[in-house]
Amino acid sequence: MPELPEVETLCRQLNGILPGQEIRNVQVVDARLGLLAGLDGHRIIGVTRRGKGLCVKLENGPTVLLHLRMTGRLLWQKGASPLPSHTRLIISFAAGKLLLIDPRRFATVRLGSDPVLSVPLANPLEGLPARRLREIAAERRLPVKSFLMDQRFIAGIGNIYACEILHGAKIDPGRPAGSLTIAEWRRVERAAAAVLPRAVACRGTTVSDWRDLFGASGTNQEHLEVYAREGEVCRRCGGRIERRVMGGRGTWSCPSCQK
Ligand SMILES: [Zn+2]
């Protein structure tokens, strides 16, 4: 599933193309997406990210709210190339086409006004202040990894980056969120400030199907310390990386240096 760095990558790439362009035509290929009427002729103002979602603002029109969910991706296509399989939506401009491709069909597109995220930490790219993390996590018994991934508290972090941030912070993912000290939350703050911007600079992590707007893989998989590295050696301490299931999700950590 695309997480904050992947969606931020799309957001930045879309902003390099779309502002000022006028929508010529919208073709809904998959009826499950619903009707997207009244978009033709509107000019794009810009694109912003809300957590793992994208908001495309139109001049004198609604905002298009897009969520990629499990397997959704966006592709910018120029010229008359054949449509990739699983194309669900085609938005045409003079300069090219924006395609929504989604094999599992969980992605959603709806029209609305620009939403305000009512989440305590709405944009982890602007930082995850340790004091705020401690306040929100106080008394909570859920594992700190599940806490970092809980979109009610923090917007945009998913499985890959929760594992990587906790390795960076030397915290065991299974620790109850409320048990971390302020010093430990500061380590989480510092780790997030290193992990997330680097992943954005790398245009995301391609371990399976992630591709950016132009169909290219990201490169952050070269920087993964624990995610999907079960049985491999921890580059920090030489310990063995282990996998367990937490909240239904594969969770990787180094028991030797994450306490
Ligand atoms: Zn280690």
C-alpha cells in the first residue's frame, strides 16, 4: 500500500505537470468508482496530500479526492500508448492522460471540498514532536508500532515506515505505546525525521508493485534496515532480524538492539 512517501512523490510529480492544465475528458472505466460528472473544462490549480490521500483542486470546481488504498497507482501517459491492464479511470488533458490503475479495485475517487484532517499529527513530514507523541500515546496499551500506523492519531505512516522508524529509534515494536519515556519518543522523533524525508527523496520504496507517476521504481528499498529482511543481519549491531505478526501485519525488527 502506498504510504506517505509514495503519495508525497505522486503529489510532487503531479504538481510538476498538472497546474494550469484543463481537463478535456473524464472516462470512468470501472463503474465502482461512481460518476465523476462536471469536471470537463475545469483547470487544475494544484495538488495537495492529506495523509495517504491526494486532493486535486480545480478552478471554479470541486476538489477531486483520491485514495489509492491497497494497490492503486497513478500513471502519466503521453501519446497514443495502449492502456495498461487494470486501468480504472482516465483523465485526459491536452498534454497527456492521467490513469488510475488498480488491480484490486479498492482505490476511491470522490468529489468534495478540500478536507481538513482532524488528526493530531496530520503531517509527519513536518515532524513528529516527542512531547505530542507522548501526550497522544499516554495510557494506551496498543503496541507502539500499531500506534504509529493508526490513522486516527498520525496520518500517513504504514507498515514499512513504522518498522523502519522503530528500528531507527531502537524501540521494540511490541512495546505498549504508553510505556515509552520522553527520551524514547525523542528517538522516534529523530528517526522519523531521517526515515520519511529520505524515502520521499528516493521516490518511495519498491518492494513489490510501487511505481511513481512515470512508471519508475523508487529506490528507498536500498535503505531498508529491517522491513522484509527476516533472517538477515542487522547492519547496526550484527543481530538477526526477526519477523512476527502484529495487528495482522508482518513486523520486522532486530531483538538485539530494539528494546
Ligand atoms: Zn540490531
